[in-house]
Amino acid sequence: MQRIALVFMIGAVTGCAAHDQILTSSNSAELGFSRVAAPGGLAGKFDSVDGKRLDGSPLTIRVSEGRHVIGYSCPDVISVDFQAEVSASFVRGRRYVLDCNANAPGVVREQ
């Protein structure tokens, strides 16, 4: 009985791991900010991908190929009233940058 339970647990763990795709340079796209913060200014950060919160405050992220909604905070911009988002399509193996500021919606372009 214990062997059956152990086999079931191993299968469940490896099955879950198969669904958590590891994003690498060969199977995903990279997205960063087009400009860094001014000296002494606030750095930008990516907050979410398709509504899923990101850990930490990444300056660069990897996304799988396809269309995604990216939540972000622009460099040198303090925003407490809303979450800035941009929707864009990505192709694996390519690098993209997010152009953004406080006065206009963000734009993703291929670098």
C-alpha cells in the first residue's frame, strides 16, 4: 500500500512540474524597459503577466510566445491610483522593450 501511495505522489509531483514551463531564451521572449530610471530616480518594475502577480520587482521578464497583458510601473513614475497595463504579442527568441512615461500609454516594440 505504501508503494502505491509513493508512486502516486511521484506521479503527481512530476505531472505538476510538467505544467510549470521553464522559460529560456529559446522558448520565450524577453521584455525590458527602454529607459532606465534617472540617476536617483525610481526604477521601473513589471508587476504581472496575464493577471498573475510576479515575485519581486523584476526589471526584465520572459514571456511565452503569444499575446499577453503586462502590468508594470514605469521608471520615475509614482502611481497609486491605477495599475498600468499593456497588451502585446510576443515571438519566442526575440527581445522587446516597453516605452512608457506618466503621460501616455505604454508601447511594446521589438528591439
